[in-house]
Amino acid sequence: MSTRLAELQDIGIRFGERQLLSNINMTLHQGEIVTLIGPNGSGKSTLIRTLLGLQEPTTGKVVRHDHLRIGYMPQKLHIDPTLPLTVKHFLGLVRGVNKKDIRPTLNKVGIPHLENSQVHVLSGGETQRLLLARALLNRPNLLVLDEPVQGVDVSGQVELYNLIDVIRKELNCGVLMISHDLHLVMAQTDTVVCINQHVCCSGSPQHVKGHPAYQALFGIPGADSSLAIYAHNHNHVHDDSGEVVEEGHVHTASCQHHTH
């Protein structure tokens, strides 16, 4: 059995009267890619912040195992274009970095030729690869990636997802990834978790794709559709404690994801 890296146990987060997350349970394993999906405002980023220790849960707890080393890739990079900052210098700012690791890491993400380039002139795809390199510098066994293909065209997205899969296999690290484009990451994803303040459903993308709810919600399999290849049958309602209080209610709007 693969090594457990971190566990989210009954996580709930409330701001005033607003319940952002309820009864979230998730286990992250070495060598496994978990893709987190959900509509805007569903609590994905809040859950990531909680895992990183930037947000304290109102209820529940995060168990981080002693050997855990997290590499975090934010959604975007904001740098003043008037600031002279090369790729090499940017990576050298990472706390505790060994400067000898910078060149090999740039090789790993496919941009060694950009070592002396100014950060502000990089393309969208180059910037995302730079952020991935930054996340890799502390030799993590868990990569946390917040929409890693943000601002990248479709062909570049496929390349990045393939690169993430290669890195996962090379390092035997776990990956927790937020994505809105599950149809592009299905080949690499081991587990899908769909949240909308609580966990709506989870499982392998292959299982979900073959579920009867897929045909009911998205039409005949293989037919042209404007929706990503993911469906869930949320045929119940939870109370505030997470217990099922009503059967037979079909909730579809929260997990419809349009392709781009």
C-alpha cells in the first residue's frame, strides 16, 4: 500500500454565518494524483489553504505525516514588469534552495534555455513551467497545484498535464490538483473529488465516466458535448452535520463544466 502523506479529517470552515466547507474527508497518498473539481465558490481554494496550514479549520483537523514535504504551485504569478528579475534569480529566492539544483530543475520542466531570461517576458506556458520548477526545488513528496494550466492554450495544457504525470512517476510524489478541465487530465488522474462546500462525490474518473448518471446528465457517451467528461448523481440533500436528510433530489448544476 502506498504511503499516506496527509489526511483531511471532517474539515469544516465557517466565517460568521457562512459555512464554506462541511465534513470534508480526504487522504493523499504517495504516487497518486487527486484532482479536485467544483464550481466557483465551492471551497476548493479554501481547502487547499487549509492543507497548506494557511487557514485553520473551524472543525476537524489536518494530519500531516512527519515525512511530508509540500511543493506548492499557485494559480498565477504577479511580478512588477519594471522589476529586473531573471528566471535564475527568481528561483534563487526560494528559501533553503541549493543553487546547484536550479539548472537540473529547469531541465526537468523543459525550460533550461530560459535560465537568464527576464520573468516578465515569459509566455503563459513558460510561466507555469517556472512556477512548477519553483514547487519542485524543495524536493517535495506532495505537489499541490492550483489550476496549473491557467493562461495556457489547449495544446500547452496537454503538455503540462503530461509533464506533471512524468514528474509524479519520477519522484513518486503525490499530487493534489485543482482543475476545471477534467477531460484533459482524465488519463493521468487516479481519483476525482468533486466538492461544493461538501464532498458531492469521489472516485476514479473511469468509474464516473461509465456511471449511469453520465448518460442521464450528458447524453449518449461519445456524442459531441459542450460539457467535460465528468458527471455525478447527487441524489440527496445533507443537513449541517453532513447527514442525508432527503433522498431523490437530483442536483446537477454544480458539477457541469464547460469545455474550452
